[in-house]
Amino acid sequence: MAGWKDFREIVAWQRAHKVKLRIYALLERPDIRRDFEFRDQLREAARSAPANIAEGFGRFGNKEFARFSRIARGSEEEVLNHLIDARDLRFLTEDELKIEEHHVKGALAAMAGLIRHLESTPDPPRPRKNPEPKNQEPGT
């Protein structure tokens, strides 16, 4: 698919992974660590985006990959919503929210581009199965 040999080569995955790592750093803040439900929801949303891109890559066909990429996009939007909640709870300042939002929007843009590409590109050819080995007589 588009010459990718590994999902880590895909820009949308790279940006979603970067957002996930930034979220992990935020989760270390004492106020966020104490809010167990919020912390867990934010962590799971951040994990979901790159995981869905990786899973979609592992499926066969661009339509299915695009479907997983749309799920990843939804998870990234959820991350943004949780970051707005973090600002509302005063876990983040307005300036910190703007910085994090910039990274999330970069990931969202890359995912939108990936989806457009997948939806406009034909599926790659299916791998050919190896023919059944011919029965050979013993000793030949």
C-alpha cells in the first residue's frame, strides 16, 4: 500500500504516536494522576489512534484500512475533547491547550490525507498463494 513496508513509515501514524507520547507526559502531572477516570479515558483515546492505523495497515485492502483510519481519526478528536476538559478542569492552561491542539490537528490532517489516499487508490494485488507441492514418490 503506497509502498509502505511498515506502519511506522506512515506519517499519520507518526503524528498520532507523537500525540500519544505528549499525552503520556501530561498524564504524569499530579492533578491528572489523581483523577483516575479522566486519566484512563485520555490515555485510552491517545493509544487508540496509532493502534487503529497499525491495525488497518495489517488488514488487506484500502477500504478496510480507510475504515480503521476513520476510527483513528475519531479517537484523535476524542483526545482533543479530553484536552479541552483538562483546560476546563485547570489541569492545563489555555496556552498549553493551544500547543497540544496544534499537535492533535496535525495528526488529524495527516489522517484525513491518508483516508483520501486510501479511498482514491485501488487495492494492491492480493499475494499469490504458493501452488500445492506435487506428490513425490519416496526416494526421488
